[in-house]
Amino acid sequence: MQEARQLRLFKNVATSSVNQVLKAFRACDLEHDVTVSIGLAPMDPKASLQSLIARGDSTLYRAKQQGRNCLC
């Protein structure tokens, strides 16, 4: 239960950060649209760094498959 609450909080913070980055890019009036997709992976003290990167990479690709400006 605690882990699920932490993950929700982490997603809320990440979503807020993504929105701020997108807002900053859009304010620059760039020639091209900017999109952001982010994959989150909770830390596991028992797991290796490679495992963390693999889990983050997996959720990143899932976010990209869902469309632009997604967070998984």
C-alpha cells in the first residue's frame, strides 16, 4: 500500500515537471512541436542499476506507444 502511494506521488510530481517543461518550450515559439514521454521505475534497494534502467526503459517505451506527452 505504501509503495502504491509513493508511486502515485512520484507520478504527480513527474507530471507537474513534464507540464512545466512543455510550457517552457511552447513559450519559445519554436518551429517544431515538442513532446515528452517519460517512463518511471521505482527504486528497489535489492535490485541492480541495470535492472532499474531496464524497468525505466520498459515503461518509457510503453509511454511512447500510448502517444505523445505520456507518463507511465
